[in-house]
Amino acid sequence: MLVSLERALSKLGYCSRSKATDLIVTGKVAVDGKTITSPAKRINLESSITVDGKEISKPKIIWIMLNKPKSIVTTAKDPEGRKTVYDIVKVPYHIFPVGRLDYDTSGMLLMTNDNDLAEHISSPNSKVEKTYLLKVKGNPNMTILEKGAVLSGELLKPKKVKLIKSNPNSAIIEMTITEGRNRQIRRMLEAAEIKLLSLKRIAIGHLELGDLKPGRYRILDVDDLKKMTQKK
């Protein structure tokens, strides 16, 4: 498989692409014994890659489930100095978020160094189900939510919508989507003129957040990975 050298270092779990670029342009990376200084140079992933003379190899695959609290960003660094998920998750591997949760969204965030499965989980074409709990103002018409909304010329609608409970002031709704477009649920509610009070992801496929407390994370096992891709 041919990829750019900067992406190769990332795919092998050695470092982020931005860090890889710094290493490459400063002459610290060699491929099959030859120093490469162009981050865009395409190489075979099976090549021998060294950094500062030490060969790197594919790391152990790791998957982590984090219960992301609100007011945490999913980038490695934040220009506004806000806390990131990397301030919470500490492992001896370069890992990345599988998709993202907004700053104001809480719940299940997966992190891994497994590029192939991560791309499958994130791709709208895979139809992997993501389930959320929504707290909204008032008692919205569920039929409107079920119909979805046309956004940027595309009809986006939930796969499932279920009213969990309600009172005169607010309602708790469970919603499952498969497209996973950028800020999809928030945009759908805005189009339906429904005020969203809170949003929390509680499951991906059959893999549930369960009783994992906010700000805590756990390493997933083989059975967990199977649950992610199972359809409900």
C-alpha cells in the first residue's frame, strides 16, 4: 500500500501527521536506508522506516472508549487553550478519535490506532448505528423528528426516534443515526425549530457506554469490537 511518508508514520502509530512532518523535513526519517525530507513522498508501508536510526514497526492495536465530558475538545491541541481528550487519555501509543464529538456534546468517544476499522466505523456508507440521548425544550412533535430535514440539498433523517420521557418543560429522546454527518443532530433540530438542551452519545452499534463515568475510559476487547459493527 502506497501512502505519503507523513501518513505512514501516523498509520504505523508512531506520531501525528504534524509531528511526522517536522521529523521528515529535519532529516530524521529514512526509508530503506535513504533519508527522505519530503513529507509527501509516497512509500510502501512494508518498507523499512527508521526515525533517528531506530526502525519503527506496527504497534499493538488498541481501542479505547472514553466517556467524554462536556467542555472538552477532541483535537490534540486547542488554540483557545481548552482541555482536550488527550489530557484525559494517557497511553503509550499514538491514538486518534474515531470521528468527533462537539465541545458541548458528551458521551462515548472511541480512540484507536486502527486506521482501517476506524474508517469503517466513521464512513456514512458503512451505516454503523450511533445512538444518542437528547434533552430538548418542550414536547416536540415526534413525527417531525422522524421525517428528518433537508440540509444542503440532502435529506438527513434518523433511523430510529423514541420518546423516553417528558414533562411540561422538556423531553428526553433517544435517536439513532447512521449517516454521521457533521453536527447532524444539532442541524436537524435547528431545521425543525426544536431547542436542544443537551446531547450525549450512548452507543455505537451494540457497544454501549453503560455505567462508565464521565472523564473515565477503558480499553476495549475483541467482543467489544464485534459489538461496534453489529446492527440493531
